[in-house]
Amino acid sequence: MLPRFLISPSLRNIRRTLVVVPRTRSFSDSTDHSVEKVLNIVRNSKRLVNDEKPLFRDYWKYVSNSKKTEESVLRRLSTEFIAQFVNENKLNSSTVRGFYRRELIYNIDYDQRIQELAEKLHIDTELVNSRNDILTFCIMDSLKTKDIMIAVDLYLLYYELYEKEPLNKELCRSIISALAFENPRYDHIHLLKFLELDRLHERMNTTMTLTRTQIATICNKALALEQSPILTKNVLNRVMNIELTPISDFRNDKIIAAYHLIERDCAINNAAGVFLTWTTIKNYYTSIDKHDPRILYKLINNFTQHKAYRNACKELIISLDPCFYSNNPLLLPSLIDYATKTNNLSLAKELMNNVNEHLHKNNTQVVLFSKRCLSSMLRMHLKFKDSSGVDRVLKYIQETFGKHSEENLSSIVSHLVEIKSFESLKKAVQLVEGFPIKRSLLAYASIINKIVEWQIASDDRFTATSLPIIDKLLRRAHIQDPNHKSSLWNIIASLFIKKIVHYRNFQRKTANSNRNSSEKHLDTRNLDLAKLLYLRSKRIQGDFTKIDVNPFIRSSPHKIILKITDGNRFVILRNTALNAIKGRRKDIFLWCCSELYQHGMPVKELLLDWNMMLDYQMRRASFPERKQIEEKLSIGKLAFISKSLK
């Protein structure tokens, strides 16, 4: 069932209206009709036709919901009729195969009827002597005929009817082995059935046990789904939580499932999902250093980019052994970037002191003087205005690699435009013009980003000098990259939406307001424009040749098309939603949440994300385990959001 916020208000109103309208009992509501129709079909012993199959589903639904097994067909009809009907159809109809197996389960304590039917269906009566025998026969018989979904339904039915029976875990493992078998046509439904089995175990206060092969194959099926991100996440989450037991130096498939979740959420910029998964597994090993350094690198990068999660990043960095990160070519640059991004000079000094103390001599070239680490150190020296450090790094880059990378040029340009002035902007533009366009695209993004920031901060329109600069840079970029494959265009889309939805725009006076009045009117039409542009841009489905080269000068803003991908989608939707809260536009906020949900952010992660962004105490809190996050969310301060997302 979808969360309530995904159902439109108009649909809710229709549903309320329907509740008060008198209705006649439908065919499937009637006990007599549903059972009698099936009785007539079976009694006639004819070949089952497609139009009759839904009648069996209605009958099964009635018996399951009412638990009136005394009204089942086997209690009301001769086994002779049932056997003739089944033998006539069972080879060609999974519905009929499901029918006789259900009849055995419905009448599990009626030994004589069970034995009679078994004999007439040529079933060894020794296989149906007890409750457990009957369940085992029905499941294994289903798996033998490759009726995998029927096997799941029968297993669930048995424990729905006979709640006090202990779970047969061996049978469940057999079913899961069948579900795990690769079958692209049915993978989606098989994974849904897997979750149903998991919920049954949860309801029975027990845990599902899987083999490593089963875990690996279930994970692979989930990861292969392209159009169902929430289902993928739900499956991986459940696999990740199956009997996690600390093992000091063995990384099993459950941890691999968690790593897959982290990688997926990093790819779509879902920091809340990354944080939840990491909190679940961070204490799995005796030391944080035993986790895959590639995952630690992704965690640090993701948390660094999201201000609300930087405290979590700080905790992670503190827990790392200096000798470990000082000799790792992935981790060291990411730690330096964190210190730079957070303007933490003391941490930067501590990192470099630790490197000097712990770096192994044979790692100097591959770690400290790698292209990635040099770029990070360049940004660090620029940030803390260490001109001699900048000169040393630039000289080494020039001597070793012969030219500056796109990232290095972008860092230098970002430093030049840090202070708002036309002169600094002019210097930055002159610098990028001296480099090939192909290596300057990220630097273009840095310049445009700073111009947009200045415009928002001053609550004013673009100046006469800044807008032509943006246009010139974007047109040059378009000539170099006409298919718009560069991440520059993702950044432009995010910046344009950021500009139009910023809450400062809501405070502008409307055209009809009194010119002499100092009162400011809340005008949130730009939020509607952002929604329109998102939906328009979503339709192009990867054909980015159609996007607007420069949306900032488009005379008809409602016709703009932007580049929206998994890389910037969450940034755009979060920004829009955050300003919708400030603009008191619940409709836009809920629409953003529904889009985030549909692209892989479950309700629990939505709640966490908004709490982390809007609640200072939540951001500063430490969460050793996942359950503490969930407890905090249950008593969170943002009641209006919690109620909206139910």
C-alpha cells in the first residue's frame, strides 16, 4: 500500500464520497455465490476456461479472510467429482493445481477426506498423514511443477489458518531457493513474495535464516530491478538484517547487501539512506578500519556534501586509525576535502601531521603525490590562504603531470571568485579562457555557481555584467559538448531551480500591492514553475540535446527544459521541498516527497532527512545504532511533517 501522501487530494475526496454511497454486495462478497459457483464448476468436471479462474480466487479470498474452512469444496462435494475435475485440468492449469493443494490445507484435520482425495489423485497417502506432512507435500508438489508463487501462498495460508503451528524453516528455505532462481519475467513478484515470507517470520517473532548462496542470489535479483527502487531497497534492507552477528575478519554477503545499499544511495545523493544503512552496520566489525575502504570513501564524500550529515562524517573520521587513512589513496584525499569543506584548519593540520608520522615511504608516490591527493591539497591550501603551499603543489603538479586537471582549474577559479567583486570575476573568466574548453567545463560551473549565489544573497536580479558572462560561458560549453553529457549541465539545472525557488523570491511585492505600503506579500508561484519545469524535463528521458543551453535568459520560463538525472534529482527536489515549507505550500512539499519516494527514498528516510535538515539537535546527536535513530524520529519535533508523510 502506498503512503497516504502519494494519494492525490482529489482521489481522497472521491474515496470519501464512495464511502457514504450505498452499494450492493459484489459477487465476491457473497459466501453462497463464491462457493456455489466453484462447486458447480468442479461438479461439471469440464475443462477450466480463463473466465472461470477469477471465481476460484474469489473463493480462496473468502475462505482465507473468514477462516470458514467448513465451507470449503472438499467438505461439500464428493471426492469423486473433485478428482475428476483435477485430473482433467491439472496438467494445463496452475489454478487447478493450486485448488487441490488448498483443499488439502483447508481440511488438514479431516483425515478420512484427505486420504480419499489423495488416493483418487494418485498421491501416496503416506505423504499426507499429519499436518506437517500435508504442508510439506503441498509445498514440494508446487515446487516440483514450478508453481513457485503458489508455494509461497500455500505456506502463508497455512500459518494464517493455523497460527499456533511453529514455522517450518526448512520448507521456507526450499521456497526461497526457488524464489532466488533468476527469472527476469517474474523477478519483481518473486521479491515481493520474499518480503511476505520475511514479514511472516517477523510476525511469529523469529528470524529467517538463509544460506550465503540464497543471500547472494536474492541480492542480485534486487539489484537487477531498474524500475522499482523502493522494492530493491526493501529487499536489500531485509537481507542486510538477517541474523547479523559480529565477525572480526569475515565480510559475508549480508554486509555486501549493505554496501550495495550505500552505493545505490550515494549514486542518487540520498544521504539519509546512506546514514541509516551505515548506522546499521558500522559496528559489525571490531574496528571501523575493517570495513571496505571504498565504502568508507563513499560515505565520507557523501556526508561531506550534505551539511546535515557532517557530524556523522566527523564521528567516522575520528574513529579511523591515522596509520590506516594515511596510507590509503582513496581515504586521505577525502579526509582532506572534509577539512577544507568545513573550514576546519585544526583538523587539516592534524591530518597532515599524522601523514608525516604514519605514511610509509613506499606509499609516498601512490598516496601523497597521487593526482587525487594533490588536487585535495591544492584546495586545502587555497582555502586556508597558504600561498606557499599553493605554489609548492602547483609546481609539483606541473612537473609531474605536465598540465592541470579540470578539478584543479575549478578549484583555482572557485578561490578567485570567493570574494564578490567584478575584478575577481573578470580574473576568473580570463583564466578559464586561457585553457581548452574541454578542461574548463567544471570551472565554468564554479563561476556560474558563484554568480547565482551573489544574486540570491543580494535579493536582486543579475547585474548587467554577470548575465552576459553566464551566457558566454554556456554557449562555449555547448559548442564543446552539444550532447550535454558533462556534469556542468546537471549543475546548471540545480542552480536554476535553486535560484527560482529560493524563499527570498516569496517576499517580493506583488504587482497589485500598494506602492507606498511596506508590507510584503507571499508570492510562491515560482514553486509551481519549478514543479512544471521538473515534469517537462522528466519527459525527455535521457535525450539531453533538447535541454536549454542557458535557462537564465529564456524569455518564456515555463518552456524551459533542464537536464535532470539521478545525480541531481534529489538535490532539486529537496531544495524545492525545503522552500515549499518556508512558503507554506504543503501541496508542493508533498509532491516533492512523492517524487523522492518513487525514485528510491522510503518514508522513514524522508522523515530522517527532514529532521536532520530542520532540527539542530537531531543533526548534533550521536547514534551508535539504528534503533536509536528510529526512537528519536518517533518523538521528533517536526510533527507537521510526520503527520503529512503517514
